[in-house]
Amino acid sequence: MRRNRLGNSAVEVTELSFGAAAIGNLFTAVEPERAAAAVAAAWDEGVRYFDTAPHYGLGLSERRLGEALRERPRDAYVLSTKVGRMLDPLPATTAQSGDGLSEGFAVPATHRRRWDFSAEGVRRSIEDSLERLGLDRIDIVYLHDPDDHAEAAFHEAYPELEKLRAQGVVGAIGAGMNQTAMLTRFVRDTDVDVVLCAGRHTLLDQSALTDLLPEAAARGRSVVVGGVFNSGLLADPRPGATYDYTAAPLSLLDRALRIKAVTEGHGVPLRAAALHYPLAHPAVAGVLVGTRSPDEVRDAAALLRREIPDELWDELRAEGLLTENGH
């Protein structure tokens, strides 16, 4: 599988990466054996970039991913996690069962998430993540959703990440968000290597083309694109499908169905086109897909191997479904 270097760093990622939120029990529980099998399937398909975060399942994602990768050659893969949400233990008497959802994850509420973009918080978060992972290092560290914490993120957390990179503690640094404005500011005003942009460079939302992607390309920075299916609508557009984790408006459902008609008219599944679309931009180093089973991993890898005819993109542009510079 093709690899791309992140910015000016020495870190290289595969075009397809394994998003480990799902194996942290995102929305529904995943059996430990199935989670391990999903990571193994990704490895067998040539995936060598794995992304996680403390937020995902209150550390469950990190623990499961670390266990699944522990016997793999450490120099053969790239691992990223995130800082900005500390996990503070709760008294056993207040912990809830895993039947409910703890901020979207079906796990017992053993810890409380607390925003912390201080320099000390960054260091402690990385130390805690290394302990949960059981690995010797983290290759990429992202600031996780600093939307409401810009002051601390830019003036405390980011400078600390820059120090850690200079010391060789981490190989690459960046920020991960669901918006483009602040990510563009990171690319323009700091020396990040990469940003993780979720849901804003897809067949349904091409807003990253306005600011983030041109800025990243001009400055030699990399973008990893997540949320290529916009949380479900581009995977299976139908009434009741979700877009950005809520019920999709009828106007977006109609647009998704129109895109699907074009792709299938060229013999291409909509999911394949959605996966390939972001990779055409020169600033995009890879796409991150959240998977919770071996079958989902193998499906994503097979979709990436499909050939997409240029005529498909031409027709989408002609129908007004892609911007002129969108592919």
C-alpha cells in the first residue's frame, strides 16, 4: 500500500489508516476478540497507520490497539494518539455500568473526561497514553478538538508539542478537528506537520477546498482526512441515514442519492468513490476509516484498490455535484 510523508517530518503513513474509535466501543460494544481481529486484518491488508485517542472508550481504544500491535515490529507501523482530554478516575461507587453511552462510547464510566490544553497536561496525557498502549513511543500527536480552547491550544499545548518533537519524543505533531477554520490557522501560523480533518473534504462537504487544503499545499503540510462517509450517509444513503452523527436533512439525502446514481452508472460503488475522492488532492496524505470488524477492514481495502474512471468525476462536476477544483 502506498505511503506518503507527513509535511517535513520523517513520518510516513499509508494511504488507508485504521481509525480505532470503533474498537473503543463507539456507540455499541465490540468484543475483545473482534477488535483484535480487526487490527490483524488491517495489518494483513497492508495498513501501517493506526489512530486512537484517550477519549475513545475512556482509554479502551488505546489499550486494545496497543495490545493488538505489541508483537508487531515497532518500526513497521505508525501510531497516533491525541491530547487535550485528560481522564480522571472516578470513585468506584460512582462508576456507571456500560449499558449506557459515555459521550458516545458504550463503556463503564470509570473516568471523567476533563479538557486540558496546558503544557503539563500535554506531557501527562502522553505519559498516560504510553502506559495504556504499552508501547515505547507515539509517532504522531494531535491536539484533539481544541475548538473552544484556542488560547490554551495555540499558546500552551502547541509549543509543548513543538518541544517534544524537537527532543525526538514524537515524530510529528498536529491537530484534529471537524472544522477547517482553526485547522487552517494551525497550518498558517504554526509549524505543524499534519492536520486531521474529519468530514470536511468529502463528496458531500467540500469546504476544506476553500481554505485548508490550498493553505496546506502551499506550505508543504499534510492533511489526513477522516469521516469520508460523513458518519453514514455516503455509505448507504437512505431515509434515516446519519450525517455528522445526526439524522440527514432531506436535501443532503437527495444530493447523496444523486451522487450514488452517477457512481453506479460507471459501475463504481458510492463507498469506493467516497474513499477515493479525498486522495486526489496533493495535500492529502491519506484517509482514516473507522472499522470495528475484519470484514469492514477488508471491504475498505478492497474499495481503495478499485480503479475509478476519470469520466465519473467529470460527470459529477457536470452535474454540479463537485466543485471545479474538487478533483
